[in-house]
Amino acid sequence: MWQRVRDTVGWRDVVPHPKTPVPAIRDGFVGFACRPAGRSPQRLSRLLTAYDDVRLEAAAGADLTPDLPARWNRIIRGVPVAAFRRAPAYAKNGRERYGLHADTEHRFASCLAETADRDTPVPARAARAYLDVAFFHPYDDGNARLAGLVLQFVLLRERVELDEVAPILTTVRRADDAEGAADLARLVHGIATATHRRWLRANSKPKIADASGTRSRSGRGALLPVSTRDPNQLEVVAVRGATTAKGVAQVPQKAAQALDLLGGGRSDGCAGRDVLSGLVQRDVQIFGGCAVEPQNDVIPHAQTLIARLAAPVGQGRMRGSAAGARGR
């Protein structure tokens, strides 16, 4: 199923080529790996060891041959050998079946080799490789973790870093969803763009901070709460005064929650992902509670977001990756 769907996606045109390098103020993959409570120290250690190897191979410009995913899978599972599966595999409680044919392993290797095609923008190549691992399901265990490592490898080899990966790695994808595959490429590209903007902001001229937030030397009003300057927190745009724009009582629950996140400068991430994950628009880009806004006209942008969330579907409400991904 995935291989037929894969060929219908316009990978070369779905997103533009990013300007590289894309530096980051923090390593989003490490932050994501360390975030879940209750993860065993051994499991985390193995994942980070494999990630260290990913970064080394990416820095060396290595080709993505099957030997690399096999090595990373072996490391994250803590087994002496990781061989390609020898039977059909199942996922999503048996709802998806990944068949096994005489040429399945060969086709998987051919798909991995396509990550070197520089005519295809690297966010699209990384998203496609992530889905290749997920839907070829090459090993008996550890495929989800391996998919994240492969995505990171493809990006890092092209000097593209991400400071946040949770929206990519936590959204359930379906093998028969071509538009969802394209949406993933758009999401990777959008987060890379946002990562670069945050890096530029963090490395720009110092700003004057007051008790209510941060403002530029031009003296414009406070836009970002001081707490969001902590690089370990998700960045959330604080919109002071937007609560009076329409009145919270007049908007539905989701818009009220979004307004609370925007107005309160909360940065816990989880609630933000539930409400805002995947809402990617050209003027307002939000990824799992991470908002990227121009420093001018922040309040009008936020009001536009609130209005779209409040509108019924078909009357201006945002469609696309958030609503679509949740059903995938």
C-alpha cells in the first residue's frame, strides 16, 4: 500500500528548498527523547547512543545504506544483530499490515538511496524516509524510534537542525494517506523555518527586558514573556489584550483554549499540542504549541487565528494538517 501511495506524492514540489545551514538553539531530538516520564534509563541511553552515531555519520556525509538503519536498530534495542524481518508485520493494533515479498528488502534499500536525490528538497526527503521506515517496518521492534533517527540523519547530513520534533514524531500516520505524507513534508519544512528564525532571534542584538516581557530597542510593546526565553521551554507568543478582541465567551472551547495559551504565555507544550498542533498557515505558523510570529502586528495575527478557530468548518476555519493529522 505505502509504495503505491508514495509514488503519487509530488515530493519535489511539495515544499521549497530551504536555505542551509539551519542552526538551532537546542537539539529538539534530545529534548524530545528526554521528555517522557517513566522512560527507563537503559532505553534512553541506547537511543541517545544511536543518535550520537547518527550525528557522526551525518557529519561524515555517509550514504544511507541499509547497514546504517540496521546498526541503529541494533543499538536502540540492545541486541547483537538486527536482521530484516522474515514475516508480515502489523501495527496500530492490527489495523495496518505490512506484507513481505521476495523483493521487499531490496525495495526498502532503493527507497533509502533516494534520500541522496538533491533535486528533492531535504524536508521532503526526510519526511519520506521517516515514512519509509514506518511503513516498510523493516525490523521486529524499534521501528518508530528508528524512523525518527533516520529523519534526523537525512536533515543533519544537509546541515538542517530542528529545535522541536514532537509534532513530527507523535502524530499518527497512515500508509494509505498521500495527503498526510505531503503534510508531513510541509511540517518538517515549517519547523525548520521556525528553528532558523528562533536561532536568528536568539543571536540578534540584545533586547531590553522589563517586568512584563521583552521589547526591542525601538520601544515597541511587550511581545514575548520573559519565561519563553528559557531555551528548554516551548516558545509561545503572548498576546496581551487580545482577550478583549471578541470576548472569550463568544468563541468555542478550542478557541478559548488557544486564546488562553496565547494570552497566558504558557509553555508546558502538552495542552498546546492538543489545541494547536499542526495548524500551519502562511501567516501564522504553529507547531505543537510552538508559535512563530513576526514581532510586528502580533495581536492582529493572533486575532486572525482566534477568528479562524471560532468559525465553523467551511466558513474560514483552518483546515489541513491539524484536523487531517488527527484523523490519520
